[in-house]
Amino acid sequence: MTSIDYAKLYSDGLPDPSPRWTPFPPYYFVGGNNDPEQIPIEGLVKAAASVLRREGSKLAIYNLGLGPQGYPGLRQFVADRCKRFRGMDVPIDDVMIVTGSGQGLDMISKLLVDPGDIVLCEEFCYQGAMRRFRSIGAKLEAIKLDEDGIVIDALATQLAALKARGVTPKFIYTIPTIQNPTASILPLDRRHALLKLAREYNVAIFEDECYADLLWEGVEAPPALYALDPGCVIHLGSFSKSLAPALRLGYIVAEWEIMRRLLPLKGDSGTGALDQMVVAEYFSKNFDRHLGHLNGVLHDKLNTMVEAVEREFGSTAECWAPKGGIFLWIKLPESVDTRKLLKPAAEAGIIFNEGPAWAVSPDNSASHLRLCFAMPSKQTIRDGVAALAQVCYEQTGIPVRSGNVQR
């Protein structure tokens, strides 16, 4: 029991207090977690031992005595990876390592947004980004999507209408490669058209490519927006999905004039150096092999989830077709409000993401939900989807058939 009444001292505008942490329920289909069995433990142990023996004494100095942008070995790996896979010609001075993509989101938001500014986001969008933009006073407007991502004609009309009101949005936030939550890939012609609109209306593009490494075999993504026009784009990436979320490593790529304004916003004494050293050591030798294996495992799990949804929900569920990533975005009939399923599902040991939490507006997303298939086993996926269908039926009468059996 505290002797001070802190309730009288808390600052205004704090978020709601958190409950105590509890273990994951049996069917945990939320978050950006990955498959625990795919963490390359022995490879990381070997990499850690090697880099510590070679450079461990540098841990005595903040930022290893090598500057605030991060460990040069990891920045060089990012630059090489961006060139090989995303078409980006990036000097390491234009790369900054950050503590997960979340820190990058915070920094870029602080750089560009004043309270009351308009930010354009894809109508279905990463919840963490929207929350951050709104927390600093941005007003969000939704960009129309279809199965291939941003609908360019609709965006052009939207920008023209804003200009007629005397409004210039601060930036367009987009996840063009494995969009979250829909997992679409924006085609090359739309990328060029998007950049043309950005130049025409002087609207920056904030490109989030946290899932761009997770592509199914045979799927190719066009070059990153940054590769096509670096002067229009600030680029964000992450190692959370390609290696391990708990490492908390991401990166920003921006031209130096932008980078030098971002650096003072980092607000810490450096992202964990040992994590950076180990990831650089491991990925510099094993990136292609690791990603090829991981993506095969994830694609197999997606197929398991799609089959389970089709079996348990039948024609009442419409699944977007992921081209990669770790999420399945599902639309149920309009009569189903997935927010009303959260509590009964949780009581049955099922946690999922309701649609409105992943959309700029709840108006067109109440019947949607997002399921993460990366962490659970295939049998857990099957059992969990069946349990979710049972909860949905008990609450809404949908689906009336499950596993070819009339309820």
C-alpha cells in the first residue's frame, strides 16, 4: 500500500492501466509472434560466441563507441539486403538501427506530425501505427484498398478533395509489400502511380516493410517504393518477423538530410548492441537459407489455417489470399460483429484480433477478424478454428454447418 495518493499526481492523457500478465490461452491467434521451433538456436549461440570473442570488449562503451546509428556490421547487412532483395541502393550512413520497428514509428511520427495534421492510412491498417499517430494528435483518413492494395484512382480523388479544402496530408502510411492485415502486394504500376501522386501533392510516403522478407516460394515483390524514388520515401524494416520478435531490432532507411533530423529523436543511449552484433554475425552467413526454410514452414501453416476456416466456417467466411506473412484476414457475414465475440471466445480459451482494431474506421470492418498462424502448431490451428466457429455459432447462429455437419 503506497503512502502517496498517486491518483492525484498522474499526468493527463495516460493510457488505461494494464492488467497483470497472464500466460497465453490455448488458442492464441494474435500478435506478431513467430514459430518457436524455427528460432535457429544453435546458429545464434555460435554467432554470439564468435562475435563476443572478436568484439566483446566494445560493449564497455555506449553504442560500442561507433556512433548512434547502430552497429556498422548490421547496418552493412541491411544495406546489402536492401540492394539484393528490395532494389535499394543505400549507403550505410542512410541506415539507422532502432529498437524494433515501434521505435521507428515513434521517431518518424514525431518528425512529421503536429497535432491536427492529416495522415492517410490504408483502410485496413496496422493497429500499432494508427495508435501512435493518434497519440500525437494526428487525424487519420482511410485510403481505399482492393486485393492488390491501394486503389490509386480513389487516392487521387481523395488528395484532390483535400487540396480543394486547403489541406495537405503530412504523409501516406503504407505497407506495400505483405500488407498488414491483408497480406497483399502493391503492383509495380501502382507503386509508380503512388509516387507520382506523392510528388504532385508534396505528400511524403512512410513505407513500412516489416513483412517483406516473408514471401511464399514463387512470389516476387516489386522493388520497394524507396528504391523507385528515395526522395519521396522514408523506409522502415524489422528483424522481428524474419528472425525473432523478442530481439527488438528494426531499421530506418532515409536520405541523410532526413536521417540527421531523425537521430536526435532516438531518445535512448543506443539499441541493444549485443543483439545487433549477434544478428549481423548470424544473418551475414545464413540469411537466405534461414528465410527459405522459415517461409516454407509459414506457408504450410497458412494452408492449414485456410483449410480449417473453410471446413469450419464454409461459405460464411471470405479469406483474403495472403502472398506471404503470418496473418489471415477474414470477412464474416455483415450480421456478425466480431467485437461481440471477443469475450465469449476468451472464455473458451481463444484470443483473436477483431476487425475494427485493424481499420481506420469500424464502419466497414466490424465483420472482419485477423488470425495469426505463425506461433501455434498445425493441430492447435485446427482445434482453435473449430473452437472459434463453435463460439461464433453460439453467439450469432453462424455458421450453421461445420465440418460438413449441420449444427
